[in-house]
Amino acid sequence: MMRIPIIALVLVCLLTACNDEGPSSAPSTNSWKIAYSPNMPASMSGTEGNWYFDFPSRNGVHYVYKPAPAIKVGQSITMRFAISGSDKPNFVPTEGTATARVRLFLQQRGDTLTAQEPYKRWWSVPYVELREGESTLSVAVSPDQWTSVFGQGGAEVPNEFSTAISKLGNVGFTFGGTFAGHGVFVTGGSARFGLKEFSVSP
């Protein structure tokens, strides 16, 4: 688990990067949008249960999200995915010294990606390090399991967290290392990310 000061630095830098892109627009409800990723397609390929993309070989994949279903505090979000590769790919974060990893991401409706709205974006504290094979990331929709733009945990601002959940616009996941959404690419081979399940349970 990352320490809060590191998360704060992560998300301050993330905020700066996102501001250059402007507000996010909602993708189709049955597809996954890939955002802030100049060397990636606009969305994942495939169908339900078999969505996928190929990691780029430079300035990687950053955000992947879609319109959120109804989610309540107390539920859990589960992502099950598989990474297949050739020639032993090396997963590389675009910045920082931490290993390449993926986290769950929540975004409130109307988020303008500015410093004035630090509680409209939330990242899961738990993460999965990227490697070949199957992995599952399951996180409770509980304030203590999520952190906001400047690294403040939901348990410190439970009302703001609850507001974001009640007005949720997008749900998904981001790739990075030290910096939560600054992206990941591969070297020394190729790799495909396959999303097998993304679900919300009681």
C-alpha cells in the first residue's frame, strides 16, 4: 500500500496532466473509453467478457473508463483481467520508480479536472502489479479504501466521498506506477490486456 504523501504527489502530478486534456466526455454505455493516451485507440476492442487492448511501446495507456452504473457505499467493485505477452514483455511506468500497476478509478459527474474539485476523482488504495497471467482486483466502496486528488483518504472526508458515489459519472481503472494515472507501456516484447469481468456486487 502506498503512503499518503506519495499518493498526494502522484495525484497532484496526475491532475496537471489531465488539465491539458479538458473535461472527460462520456463514452457509449457498452464500451470502454481509453483517455489521455496519445498512442492508444479511443476505446477498447471486443465485447462484454472479452474487452481488450494492446499495450503501446511508448507513452502508455493511462485511463480506461465507461459510464458508471448505480453504485452505493458498502458495495464492492471487482475487476478480473488477464495479460498475455510474447518475448517476456517488461511493463514500464512512464514516470517514477514504482513498479507498473493498475488501480480502480471513480469520477463524479461534472468533474472539470481542476484543483478546485479535488473530491470528484477517487483511486483505489489497493492495486495490482502488472504481470503476465490472470489477476483480480476487488475493492470495497468504503471511504478508507479510496484516495482523492491530493492524496486525502475518503475516511478523512466521508461526506465528500459519499457525494461522489451518489453522483458518480464514470467508473474504470488507470495505469501508472508512482503516479497513479501517468501510464504504462511495454518494452522487450508485446502484451495484451484482456478485461474478463468488471462488476459491482452487494
